[in-house]
Amino acid sequence: MDKNFQEEFTQVIKFKPPLYKQRHQFVKDLVEKYKPKKVADLGCADCSLLRMLKFCSCIEELAGLDICANVMKEKMHTLSPLPADYLQPSERSLTITLHHGSVAHKDPCMLGFDLVTCIELIEHLEEPELKKFPEVVFGFMAPSIVVISTPNSEFNPLLPGVMLYRHPDHKFEWNQAQFQSWALETARCYDYSVEFTGVGHPPTGMERAGFCTQIGVFTRKYPQSGESVLSEKPTEAVYKTVFKAVYPSLKDEKYLQNAVISEVIFTAQIIKHRLTSKHEEYGNDPERKSKFQPSMDCFSDYLGKLVVEKNMEPFVSGNEVYIPLAIIFSFPKVNRLCGTFEKLCKLIAGKVTLSSDGSAVMFSIEGE
Ligand code: SAH
């Protein structure tokens, strides 16, 4: 490398966004592309990648593993559900678990993941750990995709202040040829293919230095048959679980029921409001059942369509307003939440006041 050129760049290289964010964004883009349901981050440190991934709606299970419990615990509370998650539970389920342990050991809690990420991890491993790492990750965990990132030592001369390694805990830093030969050999042993890329572009004219962070994306060549996976794997747990959060989800009957009841009451209240304002126009004759009269807004248009097409009508009788459940069920959100009319009836039974035959939601005309 030309020394003058090198000195010139040593002063100016600064990544925007910072390199760690580019690495995490790389993983997030991969998640959005392949939509894995279960993702494990090995060497998760302060859980910052997990914090980002919890917003990816395809993910239902997230796990972190680190050999240093203290660094994980520092910010693990930020992985807990927020009040808003309880107020509006998501349709997907999400469980986040943190384990204390080493990537050199196998634990059954690490089985069944679709994507495993090892971001800036391998260079922290001592030689015996690095030797065991491929068997644990590719042989035992055997996810469909593994992402491994590590510093590219060829870039170091361009970084200000880097003497030997970028971090005092690094046990080694590989150049591109070293990383690629290790990755290709690992992929060959465990029937994976690997593609190389990276983040942190070299400056113009220095392309041969390669990316500042080199990345290997490994893809398993053959699908695993579920049975062979579990029967051959040891079951003894060696990791210690230090954190577990189960997010409220509509897949849980208790949250689904709350959501359905709220939605049913909300929908029925709006219909009632439209109906009673019409009713007042007719006068308050208790003998007369007032009919729904469509007005010009969308909601009423939709309701009007239901009345005509399905011959279902909300009505006022005496001091009560009756809104047939069949109408409420036709509203998209209620319909999506419940799936079937029977499920709607089951979820609101005993929780919402119904007409004596159970076919309509009943409100007093005065009450809100
Ligand atoms: N992945 C993080 C930071 C990586 S720093 C990020 O993207 O920002 C490397 C991490 O690996 C440290 O937190 C360190 O405690 C952890 N580590 C080191 N050796 C390990 C081992 N044998 N098993 C699991 N984690 C290990």
C-alpha cells in the first residue's frame, strides 16, 4: 500500500452511519428478505441487535447468547414489553430469551433457529473455542442461514490509531484470504454454501483493501428433516437463562378476547350513534321501530350496503338499541380478529349484553 496514500486516509475515514449500525442494518435487511421466524444472536453483548430485530414482524422467537452475563444484563430490561404492547397486542407472538454461556458448548435451547448471527464474535474466541465453534453452530444448531462478520485486517492501516488489533480483546484479525478460506472449509464440512460481502466501503483508489467489516452469509444446502435433528442431538442444558419476555399477542386467547370485546363495543357504539341520531329525527315513539337510513359518509354507506345485501338491520325498540351480531361480524376488523361467527359468539359470551336470543348486541338508548 502506498504510504502517502495511506497516511492521507488515516486521517479522514469515518463511517456514516457508524460501522456497528451498518452491520446491524445488514442483518435487518437479511431478516426482511428471508423472513426467518426464529433468530439467535451469538455474542449479543448489550443486546443492541436484538433490540432492533424485535421490530421485525416476521420474528416470533429471538434469543441472545453471551459469555459475559454482566454486559447482557446492562440493558436487557429494554427488551421487555412496553405498556403500549399490552394496550394494543400484536397479531404475532414474540418471545425474547437471553442465555449465559459459550458458543463452544452445545445446548438444546439453541435448536430450531432459522437464522443465527455472529456479529464481530469469532475474533474474540480463543483457539480451542474457535475450533469447536463450527461444530456447535453449523453441525449442532444447523440453521438455514448463518451470518458471520469479523474485522478485515487489510483495512486496519486505513483506520486511525489501530496498531495490532482494533480491540484489546481480539485474539486475531484475519485478512480477506484467511477469512474466506476458513469460511469455505467450514461451509464444505457442514454442507453450506457461503457468499462474501461486507460493510464499510474502502475509499476510492483503495478498493483492494476490501470492506472494513467482512461478512460471510452461509446458506444450508439441504433441508433438515425434523426427526433426525432432534433425535440425534444431546439434551443436556448447559446455558443459564438470564432473561425471558413473552410479549402480549392476539394468539393468546386472553388478549384476543379483550381485543374482540373492545372492537365489538366500539363498532356497535358507532352504529348505535348513527341509528339513534336518525331515531331522534323520527321522534321518540316507542311503538315504532326506526329503520336504519344510510347517510353520506363511508361508514353509513357500508352499513347501508349490509342492510340491503344481507337483510340485516339494526333497530330501536323501546329504550333499547339492537345491533345484530351478524352486522358487527361483517366489519373487517372484527371479522379478521375472530375468523368465524362462532368464535365471535364464544369470545363475547357473558362479556357483552346481548338480546334474549343472543343474536344482537343490546344497548340502552341513553347510555354511552
Ligand atoms: N455482537 C455484538 C458485539 C460483539 S463483541 C455487536 O454486534 O455489537 C463480542 C461479544 O462476544 C462480547 O460481548 C463477548 O462477551 C462475547 N463472547 C466472547 N466469547 C464468547 C463465547 N465463547 N461465547 C459467547 N459469547 C462470547
